[in-house]
Amino acid sequence: MKKLFETLKNIYKIEDLRSRLTVTLLFLVVYRLGSFVSLPGIDPAQLGALKAQTSSGLLGLLNMFSGGAFSHASIFALGIMPYISASIVIQLMGIAVPYFQKLQKEGESGRNKINQITRYLTVGILLFQAPAYLTNLHYQLPETAFAIKGAAFTIASTIILTSGSMFVMWLGERITDKGIGNGISLIIMIGIIARLPFALFAEFINRLEEQGGGLVAFLVEFVFLFLVFMVTILLVQGTRKVPVQYAKRIVGNRQYGGVRQYIPLKVNAAGVMPIIFAQAIMFVPMSIAGFSGSDAMSGFVSAFSDYTGFWYNFTQFMLVIIFTYFYTAITINPVQMAEDMKKNGGFIPGVKPGKRTAEYLDTIMSRITLPGSIFLGLVTILPAFAMMAGVNSQFAHFYGGTSLLILVGVILDTLQQIESHLLMRHYDGLMKGGRIKGRTGGGPSVI
């Protein structure tokens, strides 16, 4: 406890870090306040049917990602998921379309252009999802809930929902630039955390109402959740070290021969992104349902909206595996790693430098990514098994990758950035008798 207070004191002493944390907290507060601002023309007191609809199933998951904004018919109801969907499309096009491949190689200017295209595509997705959301509102709420009716309400609310999600996206970008951590990930995380007290209370009440053994079952659920939490941390941080024998290693003006080094290759190099990508895809049927009234489409949508159904969980499991390989391929480039090793005089024993080294590293990554992706998929569909075991649907969400992995991954990444600031400041303190002037203890930027 004493060490914790000392760390907090050190954080407060670093002006840049203190400023970044303050900005992050303020932007997150703005996001949370906006989640309770209902669309103009809707009576908040008559949202009971919508809240009941979003208490379980796929809509319950979407409501959790939006921090309850979906069930409040909020101006932030569509949240950040349309931006995530647009990012998926653009990254896929970066593999298949030469124009986007060219932009990826143009450095900062290319990234700015890709970001701009992603924003335009986000607006397009929102203009499709917003009317679908409003159609669902008309089905769920009584006519007396709408003070404004007809095309005027649809057009105005579509504009507001689109603007709200774009504002949330802007908040995320500002947190990344001016605050600490990845803004988009933090917004998703804070929405998940906001639903935890409600889910916990609902599960506690359900267990109290049981005849005998309810509190024991509640305790068992907590123990199991703790075990899943610990395994998730290992999954997020898990690495496998591939030995590399360097011919020489230059440190300052001194040379050391025959030093054995290691290349850390993560079992889960993709982090939480496959979970987010898979969930963004699974939300598509709900958007389509808002525009279709056919029985065939309704059956398809109902099959993929059943959170405990086979097809929903099987599809999500496969999507997580696919996106794990996809995102790992984007994150880790074996060819570039092999070239860097060759330039620095390094090699893997028994493997020729260059092309053979790249093939070796690619094979190693494929082998260690497979069990990681399978385990990631299993953790993702774990809430379905929790619900089958009698756990409340709201609380069951916290057993799986859709929430737990995101929470663990984002928290660890944010703490790592804070630690980088602290370590940098400590390093500056060793350089004098004083600090190097002009240094503010800034840590590495988040992509």
C-alpha cells in the first residue's frame, strides 16, 4: 500500500503525465454524461421495453459496449462500433486493393489519408445503422413515447446519432493524442466497466431469490471469474522466445562476441482486436433486421441473435481465429524481421539469413498463433456456457473475451504507458546531478 501511494505521488509530480491523465478522465466523463442524454422527441420515462430488450442476447452485448447508451436511446447510442467496422473494411482493403497498399507505404501522409477515408466510411455506415436503430425504437416503444413523429423525427435523429458517434470517435482520437492510452479502446472499456455494477447487482438478487445455496453459487461464480481473469492475463501477456545467435553485439564502443539473444514472439500478438473485429461483424445482422420484414430474413437474424445458439457461437469462434491470424499478419512482418537481423549481423542457428529466416519465423508464428487463437475463441464464447449454467445474462458477459479480454488488455496497455512515463522520468534523474532540460517524461505514443 505504501508503494502504491508513492507511485501515485510520483505520477502527480510529473506535470506532463498529470496533465495527460486529467485530460483522459475529463474526456471519459464527457462520454459517460452523453450516454444519458436521450434523443430529442423521446420520453425517457417510457424506455422500459427497450431496456428489457437489451437486457440479454446480442443487443445486451451491444448495450454493454455502449455503456448503456443503447438502452437509453442516447445521442451516443450507436457508440464506437461503426468506426471499428469501418477500420476492419479499410484494413482488409489494405491487403487486396493496390491503392490502399500504396497509401500504407507512404508513411505519415498515407496514414492521414487512410484515416480520412475511414472517417468517411464510418459516416456511411452510420447513415445505414441509424435508421435501423430508429426502426427498432418504433417497434419497441409505444407511440406515446414519441413527441415528434414521421420523417422529421427520422431525419433529425439520424443526423444526431451520426454526429454523436463521430463525436465519440473524435473523443477517442483526442484521448490518444492528448491523454494516456488508446482512446478508442478506453471508451469501449469504460462502457464495459459502467455495466459491471448493474450486472453484479442483478446476479446477486437472482441468487438471493433461490431456495438454498444461492450465496454459495454466487461465491463459486466469483472464484471462477477470478480464475478466468488470471488466465486472460497470461493469454494477453503470453510470449514464446525464439533463440537467435548474434555474431556480435555492439554496446557503446564495446563489442561482445557469441552473445545469445532472443526474439520475443507473442502467442497472442493480436491482443484484443480480433474480439472487437468479430463482434463488429456479428452486429451486422441486427442492422439488416431493421430494414427487412421477410420471414426468411427474420429467421436468419434470430439464429444469429441467439447469444447461446450454436450458429452464433460457432461463427464468432471462427471469426476470432480468422481475425487473430489476420491481425497478427499485419502486426508482425517476418520479412522485415529477417532483414533487420541480417543488417545487424544476427542469425538463427541452422537457418540461412534472408528468405529462409523469414520463412522460419513465419512458420513459428503460425504454429504459436494457432493455439493462442483457439484459446482466444474459447474465451470469447465462454459467456454462452455461463448462461447455460444459470448465470444471469448481464453478468455472464464478463466471463468472456468480449469484455474480460478487452478490460485486461486495455488496462495493461494503459498501465504500461504510465510506467513508461515514470521510467523515463527516473532515467532523466540519473543524468545529472539533475535532469536534461526540455525533457517532460513523455512516453511512447500509441498507434
